[in-house]
Amino acid sequence: MRNKLIFSNTSAKILSKKVAKEANSDLGRIALQKFSSNEIYVEFLENVADREIYIIGTAGENPNDDVMEILLMIDAAKRAFAKQIHLILPYFPYCRQDKKFSKPSPISASLMARMFEMAGASTLFTITLHDPCIEGYFSIPTKHIYTDDLFGNYFKSKNIKNPVLVAPDEGAAKWVSAFAKRFGFDYAIVNKMRPEKQKSPMMDIIGDVKGKTAILFDDIVDTGSTLIQLKKSLLAAGVDKNVYVAVTHPVLGGPGKKNVARARFKEFIATDTIPLPMKKRFRGLKILSVAGVIADYINYSN
């Protein structure tokens, strides 16, 4: 690790310290601050010239500040003659805006990709993209991994009776079905239908869930409203009262924490791709760390 340096933006500091420890390295020193005008200032406090730089950046409660920090860190490293700048985004900012929602709207995820590249990123490593098509927005080498091993090993160790993995929509079906087959679980898929003049979607559950313990899988949970509706539908279909949730990116925006806490899932298992301050924590929350996965990438990348 002599020629490799790991740096973190503000929101990724706790995760980055874990990564550095797992990678048998130290976290690089960097100044991240705001002027009185709220403009962000970045300064590396270590010599990065001719070194391989790993910038770990995620989006927390202030994603716009987080993105700006990451861009300025990349630019500063480039101007300081870093040999290569490896960008690690545990959670890709603006990933849900991966398509046009109306004719005059932007494709924000594509814009993010262009900005990171133009700033000077050499490679990208990210975890469980909302849509794998985002990889195609980059021309630099990318590595995209899922959290299958983390969740698979966790649930295998729980020895849950008659587990069934549930994909909350058709978009997650491919991922969940592959995961279920790999770890030997049954699975079901939810088909959401929105009849005319009805605001709430109807949920058609495809697969045998009666008498089984449901594990709801999703990449992102924000307000938690879909999970609450899905739990009600699954209980009506005869699943065991103990319902689990496994989510890679726990955004928990707005009423998300309150909604999920009130739903009283048996366990809500998330990863630390996004920092969860104490005000967003609740009973039943279990956090699995992606630090080891990121450290392996750093240690074994060329």
C-alpha cells in the first residue's frame, strides 16, 4: 500500500476508516471545509504526486455538498499530479434519476458520470446501482458489484425457517432470482398494478409465499411506503408474521425512518454505503459493513 493513498469525503468518513483498517492502511489527511459563503474548499495535506489515489465518496443527508466535495477532490488530485485517481462510490448519487421522466427533464445520473470523468477520475467502483445501465454512462473502466455475499451469508447464518426472498418489483426480479438460486432460497416477485383513478398500486404476488418467512429485498429504501404496502399484501397472502427487510442503500429520507420503524419488521438489515446518524436509527435495525469488499478491491486492483 506504499504507493496507494485512501481519502474520504465528509459523508464517507466512518466507512473509510473501516476500509483503511481492513486494507492495512491509513486514511489520508485532507482538509474539507466551507467558507462563509458556503463554497467548499479542498486541500490534500499529503503529497499525492505519482501516487495511486483512492477517493471514497458517498452521498448522505446533503448529497449536493457531497458531490461537490468529490469533484473538487478529484480535480485537486489531478492538479497535484496523482498517478491514477480511483473513484469509489458506495452509493452512486442521483442514481434514481437514470432516465428522463418528462421531455424537458435531465438524466441526472448521466450528468454525474460525465462530471466525475471530466474532473479526472481514472476508474470507478460502485455498489448495487439502481440500474446497471448507469455503467454505460462511463467511458472509464468501471467495476460494479452487488451485496449478495453480505446478505447471503447473514441470512444463511440465521437459519430462518422456510425463507422466501421477495422482489418488490419487476426491476429487482433478475437480481433477486439470481441471488435466491445461488444461496438456495425460494423467491417471489411482486407485480405492481395501478388501476385507473386509484392512487395506491395493487400488488400481485407471483410465487408461493404462504406459510413462509418473507425477506424483502431492494436496492434503496427512501420513504418506506412501498415496503409497508408490500408487508400488508404479504401478510394477507399468508406469510409468517416475522417479515425481514434487506436493503443495500438506506436513504430513509423524509418520513422514511418513522414509516419503517412503525412497520415493525422482524429485522431491517442495511449496509453502511450511506451513513445513518442516530436520529435515523430504530429498533430492529442491523447494519452490515461493505468495508471489507472495498478493501479487497483496493488491495487487489492494479
